[in-house]
Amino acid sequence: MRSVADSGRATGPGSSSPPRDTTDGVTHIVRQGIATSAAPSLLVLDTDQASALPRADDELVFAEPWEARAFGMAISLHDAGLFAWPQFQAALIARIAAWENHHPEGECYSYYAQWLGALEDVLAGDGTVFTDEVVQRAAELAIRHSGRDHTR
């Protein structure tokens, strides 16, 4: 399992992510010298038990590399202003509830499968992506040869 500390997410000068100020314990994105509360801090991400992130020893954990990428993608798209965090959180809670109520017998639960589905719902809901494009791309990726899933 990988922790968020291992994910290699770059911030600050020379990276594509905006600099962050965490001096008060809350993550703030600094835009043109002005700190904002636009980015959800890890504290804010865990405000609802139904959508709380998987942790071990207070560290975020990812069982597979795609889970860390899905996490980073949602945070990056939120940071870029594509959606409001409460919108994503509501979609995640709805996905988790739907899985709990209607999952196939014997299917194992995957928090990050619900996370990725919620991200797709939010982005498809506002027209950023179209569901048929996501389905087509997923099918293309599913037929790739093994060993093509880079972890960097």
C-alpha cells in the first residue's frame, strides 16, 4: 500500500500545482499572493463518515497505483475550479450508498472505485466529459497488455 506521502504530488515553484500555505493547519492555495481556502484539506475530506478516506496510522493508503492517481485527479480538478468540493462529496456519498444497496453478491468493496465513479458523475453532470467517451476510453485501456500501467 502507498500513502499520500509516497504519491509524488509536487507543489510549489516549478510544479504545475499552485503553491500552498498550511501555516494555520488548513491547506490554502496561494494565487497571485492571496491565500484562499479553495482546496479541500485532508481534514475537510474526512468531515463525513460515509465518504471518509481509507487510512492506516493516520496516512492515506492506496492498494493500487490507479487509486492514488484517481485521488490526485479529483484534487487537481477541484484545485483547477472544475467543481465544488461539496458537489463531489455528495456524488461520492451517493455512489457508496448505491453500492451498499445494490452490489452484486460476492463483489468486493472498493472505496476508490466509488471515488472514481463519483468523479465521473460530477464531470459528466456538468458536460466536462461525456459518459460514452469515458466508457470508450476505459474499454481501450482494458485491452492493453499487462505491464503497461506505469506507476510513476
